[in-house]
Amino acid sequence: KNDREIVLAAVTQFGYALEYASEELQDDREIVLAAVTVCGYPLKYASSELKNDREFVLTAVTQNGNALKYASQELKNDREIVLTAVTQNGYALEYASQELKNDREIVLAAVT
């Protein structure tokens, strides 16, 4: 749970293992990046700081558009992040800011 080497090995194979890491390791840039690179969804277990980190969120939504659900409010209003998310999975539009839900290009990307 707090052994960095073991947690890093675990999340590299199975991103969801981040759920069982200590809070300290859920705030570790290398570990969280390894986890979200595998499948995106583990962004749910990242620290608030990392949920507001553009690089992490972009990596996560590239793997799984629905990871947008766990991004900070600010990043749910980031056009590139939302466009990437809805292109990967149209259902991610549900988690975009209201402003971007009304953006024609983003809606088209979500439905095509």
C-alpha cells in the first residue's frame, strides 16, 4: 500500500491497483501517470492536485474518455481535453462543462 516499488509495478500491469495505494502514492506523479496510461479510469483515485493536472487528465481521457468524470471542473471546461475525451468515447460528453456541451464541434465529435 505504501511500498513505492510494489505499487508502481502493480499499476503498470493493472491501473486500477491505484485504488489500493496510500494517499501519498496516489499523489505521486510517476505512479499515477503509469496507472492512467494503462486505462485512464484510475484517475478516479488520483489526488485532487493531479485531477487538476492537464498532462495527467489528457493522458487519462486519451485511454478512456469517461475518465473526464474525475477531472477537475476547470479541466472539464478545457476544449482540447473534452474533445479528446468525446472522440475516444462519445458518452464522455456527459461530463463536459455546460459551455462545451453546447459546442457544435465537440457534440459532432461525440456522435460520430
